[in-house]
Amino acid sequence: MDDGHRRTDCRALRINTQGYSFGENKLLCGVLERNFGVEARVHRVRDEMYVMYIPAAQANVFCDLVRPYVLKCMKYKLL
């Protein structure tokens, strides 16, 4: 629950998946879309480090999906 944040400038979300390769991040984005209908993108943060980016248009859908499972102390990260 602590490996991500909401962007304050555009209401999008970022999931810190820097430990995964570009291909693994693409796979995760595909699974998120196939299983839950949430479109996500892979953003490069530096060199060979990538994160999953959930655009503002999809952020509420994602937050609604995970909200029941998020601890109270982490709900500030949701929209």
C-alpha cells in the first residue's frame, strides 16, 4: 500500500514498480486492463527504471477497486 502515490498536479496515480523491467511493467499494465478494465501506462523515471502510471481518467476506477482493501492510515493516498 505504500509503494505508490497520487500526483498532486493532475490527479493521476503512480505505482512504484522500479524493481521490474520495462517488459514486466507492460505485463502488469496489461493484466490490470484485462482483469479490471483499468488502463495504465509505463513511464520511464531514469535510465532503466520504470513505473506504472495510471492517468487521471482511470484513477478513480482504480481507487474504487482497491479502496476496500486499503488500511485507514493509507487512505490519504486515494482520490
